[in-house]
Amino acid sequence: MLRPEDVEQVVKNGGSNRRPGTRATGFKPGDKVRARNLNPVGHTRLPRYVRGKVGVIQHDHGVFVFPDTHAHGLGDKPQHVYSVRFDAQELWGENDRGPGAVYIDLWDDYLESPNEGEPAVKLEPALKRKPTSKSARKPKPAAKRKPEAKRKSAAMRAKPSRKRK
């Protein structure tokens, strides 16, 4: 909580959400972790595309305010923040080509050991949808087709207008 007498100093120098490192670290660089599959109501900094995915801790940034509780006035809940590396194929599937990776800073509460909790999220195949473009639609059977002359567009069927004198 910012005290009134500290406002001028914070405005001059900026404020930090870093807190003293009194909380024990949950993970260390090199540990495999799974981003928890959470769907909280309200604020979160846990991107949906990493939920349920496995990554590797790259760096421990130290202890910081947990934004999910802080945003709702539920206190700082300080905890470690880690830089986690997720391989592109883990995030977007085997069809992703290349050695890409995404690094995301995540708090302790967003992470678990990969053998805990829910299995990795698997993308379901897309549901079959009705085609939306005319070219993608199946043609009507011959018996139900309109004769060529009757299929003209409304603009082509319109009678030419006559000018009035």
C-alpha cells in the first residue's frame, strides 16, 4: 500500500512491484513445468494459448506482487516470477515448422509440475461447417436445377427503364 508521504518519491523514481524474496522458490532454471489450465473470472496474466502446455524454466526474476489478487484488492500475494520457454510445436502443434519458441513471464500460481493436474490440452479437430461461398457448395441435383434462363441475377432480369418526357 502506498503511503501518502511516499507519493512524491514514487512519482519521481517510479514504483516497483518487486518484494523481498522471503517466499521459497517453487522451481529452478531447467525444471519442466506445465502452465495450469485456469479460467479465472476477472484479471489474469496467464495467456490462454499456454494453458495446459509444458515449458522449461529459463530464469527466476525474483518475488513480485501477484497481479491477479492485486487487481481485485485481495492483497499483494508476493511470489516468484519465472521466464518460461515454450517450444512453438508445443503451443501450435506438430504442423508448426521451425525451431521457434515463446518466452513468457509467469508467476508460481500459474505453474505446476508437468505430471500434476490435467493432461496437456489437445486441440480437437474443427467441426464440419456448411460452406459459405457459392463455389464451395455442392451443386444441386440436375432435377432440381433451374433452367439457365431462369437463373439470371435480379439485375439481369430487370426491365430497362423508360425515360418519361
